[in-house]
Amino acid sequence: MKNQTKALVIAVIGACALFACKTTKMAAEKKTYPSFFKIGHRGTRGLMPENTIPAMEVGLAEGANTVEIDVHITKDGKVIVYHDESFNPDYTLMPDGGPIPVGDRKKYTFYQNNYDVLRSFDIGTKPYPAYPKQKRTKTYAPLMGELVDAVDAYTKANKMAPAYFLIEVKSAEKTDGIDQPAPEEFMKIVMAELDTKKLGSRLIMQSFDMRPLQVLHRTHPNVALGYLTSDKTTTFEGDIAKLGFNPTFYNPTYKLVTADMVKKCHDKGILITPWTVNTVADMKAVKALGVDGIITDYPNFFRAL
């Protein structure tokens, strides 16, 4: 009986120590988060060609502490940074500098092309009327790993705090096998690259598609996850129930955010960083609701806060 009691005591002490260790680790990771996430949407879409390395650098220089990017998979299994599943003719040109014929856009779906073909397309030379303040700079769609390395090199060279990476997985169930691999394969490719970067709490993965988040929740439980939404027909409670777990972040379009939504997030220990807030007035109004960060095309506006 004494031996059984002793074994039980040892087991309890061990369990408590393990819990304390995990709790301390979580607290330490939490402390590494900034007091407010200043997130440059696609780097800084308002000032530079989006989702490019120059956009990330300028976004950080203008006041962001977090860069947001979108990722897809190419035919040869590379992780390319770009918003749409193929090149957008509004701001991308053919390798020879000519326009992309609208009818040819599907020819350049990333999942149907090798990266060496895609890299030669010109991003940033063509004027983009929707963002007239963009600086015209000829550049290209980078690989995700290349971009992460470039951002870390930039912050180090400029004696800045290391940046956080908010990486959006672009996928939809109806286009599995056409625009992207199925979630399991997609996340396997992306995380194989990110695991080598050892970003720790500086990495946040988000998506409008719950499926890749559910995969990552199972395969990478220590990675922070964010659910994106712009759906007016659902509720916060409904989204969380459907997702099946409490994500680290709940990121709705800013027009859906209310003080009640912020409270519900915080009551569950969930952070909220709405998108895409592009005027100083709107940024101030949203911040006043108690959000934990803001995603914007204009990181330079953060100075006004």
C-alpha cells in the first residue's frame, strides 16, 4: 500500500510539473506577442506592389510589426506568394512586358505551372488604378521561404525587432486538384518549408477555408491559427463550433466587428485582428472597440494611432 501511495504521489508531482512547464511555455510564447499587431496587408498594398519582397520591407519601414502574405502551390511543389490562384492582369504583365490577355488567365494557374515559368512575370511596372500611391517597381512573385529569409535579413540589417508572419492559405474545396492540392498535401508542403525557419510564435497561419486550419490543429498544435471571415450570415459562436476548436485568432472583415464580438473573443482567450482597415478614422474606431491588431494596406497610418 505504501508503494502504491508513493507511486501515486510521484505521478501527481510529475503531472503537476508537466502542466506547470506547459503553462510557463504558453505564457512565455504569449509574452512574445506585441501589445498590438500592426499588420501590413500583403506587405503594404497601398504603397508597393503587393505580396512582393519590396512590399514587405516598405511595410515594416512604415510601421508594421507583422507582414501578411498569401500562398499557393505550383506544379513543381513550390510555395509561391500571390493573392489569386493565377496572375491578375490588373497589375501583372507578361515576361516580355506585354499585357496578359484576359482570356489567357487560366493558362497561368500556379498549380498548373512550374515556378521557373511564373517567376519571369512582371509585377509592379503596370500602374494599378485601385492603388494610385503604389511606387512602380519591377519585381516578381517570390517563393515563401525566400520572402521569409529576406524579411528577417531586412529587420536584422536595420536593427528592427523580428517581424511576425501572418500567412494566409488560399484554398477552397471546389477547386481542390485544380487550383491547389487537397488540404493535407497543401499543409504538408507549406509546413515542410516553414518548419525549417523555426519562427516559433512569430508564425500565424490563417484561412477562410476551415479545412487547412483543422489539419494544422492536428499536425502542428503549437502553431497559432486564425480563422478569416466576411460572412454576415454566420455568428462567432457558429464559426467556432464548426471549426471544432478555439483558434488563436478570429479575423473578420472590420465591418462585422462590434464590442460584443471582441468581448466574446477575449472571453475565450481568442485574439481578434480585423481586415482591411484603410482610413485613419476607421482604424481609430476599430481600435476603440478593443481589438488586438489591425490589418491594413497602409501601415504608415499606424503613426496616427
